[in-house]
Amino acid sequence: MWGKTILILYLVSNLSIVSAIQDRVSESDSITQSIAADIYQQFLAVHKTLTPLENPDAETLNRVGWRVINAVKKYPVSKKTAKEMESFAWELNLVAEKKMDAWCFPAGKIVVYSSLLPITQSDASLAVVLSHEIAHTLLKHGDNRMKQYLKEFLGGKNLSTALSAKPVETKDFFKMAYANGDYVGVIRGFDPSDEMAADQLGAVFCAMAGYNPVECTVFWERMRRFSGTGREPELISSHPVDEKRILWLRENMEDVARIYYKPISKK
Ligand SMILES: [Zn+2]
């Protein structure tokens, strides 16, 4: 079991990793955010977004999503992330599609597919997904995958050069790097270490937003039970859930709750 000290040590070491990564990539942050915003708008132009009047789940997403985003703003992991987030124009959209998936692009551009809500089942589980996706973005896991794609498929060019030379291919790989739902089946799953880091930070966001992080275990156990049933939610293809991950969640979420969880007060 993690004690408070170990948890804090983990977060501090995590913070230094994030800072190191950002030192290297900070020059490309604005390009990354600009591509993300551009692709997000293109995505919304060809997918139906749902308003609260059309589907009450959109209201749920707004309620839970903004709680999580406000918690993220209070816990930005590092000063550099705080600075980076100043240029975020957060957006949340519920998209009508039969996919059980969600994703967060750089610059805080979030999409949740309407078929995910019957799987999340509760505000707390939806908060788990949103917190986890945002954590991946802030921890630069998509950036790292994009670098890999640039190296493997785009001649090792940096992002701006690749975008000028091969705009279509670069945008396609960008969508894959950030687990955009249009690319289910070809998206690589995040590494187990990335999953654990996103679980850890996501649980803190979740708790700070007023949702019990123990729900992280409940939600991912539910996802795990879909494995091998032929009805696996698309979310699992980019966020693999193995037994080790479940075990880790079972062992650590109560500690995160003890330190960060303040239930939403009922007025
Ligand atoms: Zn993940």
C-alpha cells in the first residue's frame, strides 16, 4: 500500500519527468495546440454534436466535465503545465455515435461519444474517463507517440516541417497519436507505464473534482470484464486493461481518496 509520503514522492518524480519533457518540446506546444484545434473543428463539422435539449447526457457531460476541468486547473502538475494550460480553450462535446469512447486533444479539446454514457453509468465513472484522458494529454503521452510517428513514417521531421510537406498524412498520424475515435483499430494502445501514470494523475483530478477515486477501480474493472466478450468498448483498444493495472488500482485508490477526495456538497 502506498503511504502519503510515497504518493507525494511519486507525484514529485512525475512532475520532474513532465518538466523534462516539456523543456524539450515547449517550442512545438503552440503548433501542437493549433493543429489540435484545427482537427477538432474539422471533426465537429462532420459529426453530430448533441445539446442538452436533444440528449440529457449532454447536460451530464457538461456538469461532470467542467467540475473535472476546474479541478485540473487547480492541480496543473507543474508550473510549465499551468503556463501551457493558460492557452487552452477547453471544449467538451457529446457526439452522436455508436462508439464507446472518449478522447482529449491538446488545448483541452474533448469529445465523448454518446454510446459511452450507458457504460460509464454514473457521474463518477464519467469523471474517471475524463480525468484519465486529460491526464494523458497533460503528461504528453500523445506528443511522445506523435514523435514516434514522425520518426517512423514522416522522415523524422519535426511537426511543423511534416505539416508543410505532408499535411494530410501528418494530420492522420496526429489523430492516431492522440487516440481520436475515428482511428479505432489502427490506434496503438498506450504503454502500460503511460496507463499507470494517467491512472495516477487522473485519480487525483477525479478526487479533487469531488468524485471518489475508488470509482476508478470500479470503472476499469467493468471495462476489464468486457475483454474477450466480443463487445469490447473502443476505449479499451487505446487504453488496455490488464490484471496488473486492476491490482494497482485496488491497492492505491483508497490512499488517493484519503489525501485528495472531498465529496461534492449537496445543497
Ligand atoms: Zn489510458
